[in-house]
Amino acid sequence: MSVFDIDYDGLVWQSLPTRLRHFITYGWLKALVSPVKWLYNLFTANRANNLYLLVHDGQICYLQAALNDLFDPVSRGIFISDGPFEDPLFIYLEDEDKPVWLGLVSEAGATPYPDPEPLFLDSETYAEGIGFIVNVPVAVVFDMARLKALVDFYRLPGKTYSVITF
């Protein structure tokens, strides 16, 4: 029993004075309370949904649980694996003998390279590849857009992913 558990029918019956406890009066008051009960049911459903969203986050175990709860509640075969590791692209090589041309105005005549595609400098390295893979069994019927929306809701902003059926 919590603060949010309210029995409106019992509350109506208990709030009536003893001399007015007739079934006609009780039915009329129940009809008056029915919009409040409808709003209460909406509130409890929304509260349960929000509590579920707060319990799950971007960790792999919670993301797997959310995916399995929605798409495969019986066999729970959806799992997440790590993506393939690729060495990051270094902007400058270790010995600094062969710098990568970034396409800056100051480097226009100083580079021996012909005009390559410019590389934009975000950090020292540029990570490529897939961060994680969502593995879905073939027997599971799912909507790809809904699955991607759920993964996008929970994943961290910098992570990339791919969906594979096996």
C-alpha cells in the first residue's frame, strides 16, 4: 500500500453518513466520482511507465532487458555484443615525418601532396566503426523503426550501433 493507492468506491461509501447509505445515493456518487477514477487510472499508468523508464538506462544489461521486454518476452534471445575494434586514424603519425594534410589555408603551398580531401580535426584520433551490435534472433518479429527508436532513446550519444538478425 502506497500513497498512490486509492480505493475510490470504498472512499465514497465511507464518506457517506450512515443515514444516507442507500444504493441509489451510492450509485449517484459513484457516477460523480467516475471522471476522477478515469484520471487516476491515467495517472497510475503514466507513473508505472515513468518508473520503468527510470529503472532502465544505457548500460548493456538494462538495454538488453528493455529490448527483450518489448520484442521477445518469452525466450529473451536478444543480446548486445561489442562491435569490431578498429585502430583509430591518427592525425599525425608517431614520428611526425608524414603529417596528414588538414586542408588549412596556411598549408596550401607547404604540402607535397596533391590536393587531397581535407580531414577535419575533432581530436587527436578519429574513431571509426561500430560501438555495439544488437543481435536479434530470426524468430523474433519486430519493427526496425521501433527497435532503433528504443535503442536511440537509451544509448549514449557518441555510440554507434548496428542491428543484425541471426
